[in-house]
Amino acid sequence: MSAQPRTRLSTVMHSPTRLAILGALRHVQQINFADLQSSLELSTSDLSRQLGILERENLVEIAKFRERRHAVTRVRLSPSGREQFEEYLQELRKVVQGNIG
């Protein structure tokens, strides 16, 4: 008998805020921090904290640099983060479909 799909859901990704971040990043190559913050309507500190968690888990990559004398932070899903998120979504679908056999 295989394990119940819910047991394979990552608690790191399952947080509503982190799930929204990963969902937004899934549709872009990369995004500026400010644009991600605006689209998700998060405070700077909350987005920074959540991205820090995702970065420690190697789900996202964060690049900081200067562009025309302004500090710019860009965020993207890491290659393994993209793969892990797709696997998470597959398991989540199994959970919400609730197929009992």
C-alpha cells in the first residue's frame, strides 16, 4: 500500500504565503523583488522572511546587484525548486481529488 499523498506534501511549500510566492515564480523566469511584493501585496519584511526560508531550502535563487545606481533584487525558482514545486503540485492534486480506493 502506498503512503497517503498528504504525507508527501512539503510543509515548507504548504505555507499560504510561500505557496503564493512559488506559484507566482512558476510563471516567470525571474522577477524583481518590488514587483513580486506588489503583486502578492506583502510587506517588505514578510516577503524577505519568506524568501529567506525558501532560499535556505534551495527552492529559490536571489540575486542582488546595482542597476543605474539603484540596488535591485531579483528572485527566481532554482532548477531544483521548479522540479520540487511541480512534484508538490502533483501530490497536492492527489490530496484534493480525494480518490479513495
